[in-house]
Amino acid sequence: MSTVAASAAVALDGGRSAVEKGRTLIVTLDRFRQGARTFGVYSTPGQPIPVSQHVDLLEIDTLAQVADLWSTLRGVVAVAGGSVFGEVGTIDPAELTGLPGVEQFLAWRRIRDEAVSGRWTRVVVDCSGASDPLSFLAVPTMVAGYIERIWPRQRRLTGVTENPRLTGGAAVVDAVVSDCTDLAELLVDPSVVRAHLVHRPDLYGVETCERQLAVLSLLGVAVGSVVANPIGSESAVFDPAVFDPDGLEPAGFAPGTPDGHPTGPSGVSGREFPVEIRKRLDPTGQIDWATTRLLPQPPRTVAALRKVGARLDTAPRRAAGSSAARVEQLGGTGLTTTFRLSWPQPLPDPRTLSMGRSGDDLVVSLCGYRHRVTLPSVLRRCTVHDARWEDGMLSVRFQPDPRVWPRNGSAVD
């Protein structure tokens, strides 16, 4: 379990009463259930358990969630009948865990349900237990895309009309798609959701942070803070005097102190991201940068976790990356009109950028991740003319497709 996530969850809000603080829920996806051991409480997967006066811990058991979902689907399958459905009904729920995104989607749905339940003032999701946190964020969009390609909504409606026994199955699928849409919209809402990156303050940490910030921008997820956690970074510390902001060369690091853990008078580790790196990774100054305290031994109690001093910025953010995309009309009329879709997009390695068009989506890939950006209605009737990345902005130009463009030249629905 992430020490920073646990520390942030139990951090005291100075000067605020218990009523004003409310309750915080920390959610972990760790299959080994280290969260309960960290807090010194008995593990009860699937049920929130109190770990302090204002904090509860929820360890999500995705395998149990898959079994519960499949028991519901089997009931629908039994009603639908038919030889094909009969074969589906013999599938064991354990076999479903290998399907892409199933467990992660169910985890997100449980997190969403807790977040809107009214029980919690804040929900901290510890993604250190996920094999790939960035892919975890993209799961709702991915699952909805799979379903729409395998069994599109129009075919579901037609199938129900032709075979009323499919009504239950179509209803379940519609509910899953609705949940995916709701989750995707929630994750890019900067007023309620913010991502917090935790990295070692060394060369590897900086390069990883830069790539992750780029992918989060592509996903449209607002970033609240970047936390430098010195644990595990004994080999080198930053020396701003020799740091090369253009090359991120290893020469920018200097050996640590004899104990490998330099700290200032306050006890806060001296290992943090220098100003040069902050400007490189956050040119607009929108991200809060913090450094955790370095303790002599791993924290195993709530009191010790508070000493780590992790604070996650909770101020509302502006829409980020692709969720802040805007459409402009550059000129022309009718079929000669030129539109531009653009959004701020960090790009650590231009060689990883590629784009394509798939139906009503613009498919963008960078840093090893692919994301589908749904096009506004006016651009769905256009073809891609060209694209460029310049001064931190990704811009794609479109021109009307004569086959589907309105005859009167109007692009307004």
C-alpha cells in the first residue's frame, strides 16, 4: 500500500473541527491487502472499516465482485434460453477475470457508488495496487468502446424487438454502458477528481513523472499535485547547480549524504524536484509540488503515518488536456470551411505520437498509451486535414466531408 496515500488520508486539517472534517475513505486495490496491516486493523474486504477517528479503509475484492455480477448475468441468460446462451451459462466466474477491464470496471463502479453515497467528505484511491494506474483510469472508456463494437446499441434495440427474451440481457448491457459513461465523465470533472503523482526525486522519477503527466493530459484528468517521496532514492539527490534542464542528464544528480537521507531543519527531506524541473514539467504553474518527510523506519501506525506529512492538494482545478479541447472555425464557408480542434498536450517524446480516425472518435497514441477522443458533432461530418504539435498544443484541422455535410452549409445541429 502507498505510504503517501495512507498518510494523506489520515492527515489532520489544522484548526478544523471534527464536523468540518467529515470522514475520509481510503480505497486500495491491493490483492495482498497490505492496507489493513499498515493501519493495524483486521481485514474485511468489501466493507469499510475504521482505522482512525475520521478515516475508514475499504479493500476492494474484485474477484468477489466478478462472481456477484456473473450470478446476475446467469439469471438473465437462463431467461433468454437458446443453445448459444446455454453455453454461456456454463462459464465459471473465474474465467471472466482474464477479460480486459472487467475487474477494474467493477472496482471503479464501487468507488463511484461510495463517492456519491454521502457518507464521505473525501475519497482517496490508492492506485499503487493496480498493475498499471494509467490504464486503470482509462478502463471506463475502454469497456464502453468494447461493448459498442461487439453489440452496438442499435443492434441491441433491434434484437430486443425481434426476440423479447433478449430484453433482460440488453438491459444489463445498457446499464454497464451507462455506468461506463458516468465514470468517464466523473474522472475528467476537475471540480471533484484530481490525480496525485508520487515519485522518487531522482532521474527515473522525473522521466516517469513527465510521461505520466503527458498521458493524464491525453486522458483529460486534472492533476492536483506531484509528491516527491525520497524512500528508495538513496543513490542520488538533485543538485540544481549542475542540473541540465534541457537534457535531464544524469550529471544533474549528486551523491547523497553519508546516510543517504539529507534533511533540513524541519525534518523534511532535502530531496525534491528543483525549480528547473518544475518549470519543465509544469510550465503553467498549475500543479502543487510537495515533499514528504523521511522517517527513520517505515510507518506502521496512524501516528507515524501523520509524521510523513503528505498533503494532497484538494483545490478545484480547471479542465485539463483533452477534456479542455475546443473547436474553432479558422475560415471559409460551406465545404471550404476549416475547423481546428486543439488542447494543451505535453509531449516528452514526439516519436511516440500518432493519430487516426475511427468513426466519431479521434484515436491518439503517445508514450505507449492510446485514447479515444470523442469528436464534437460538427467535426463528425468532417475529414481530418492535418495535425501538428507546437508550443505545447496539439492541433488537428478538419474540413467538411461533402458526402454528409448539410446542403445549406450549416454545421449546427
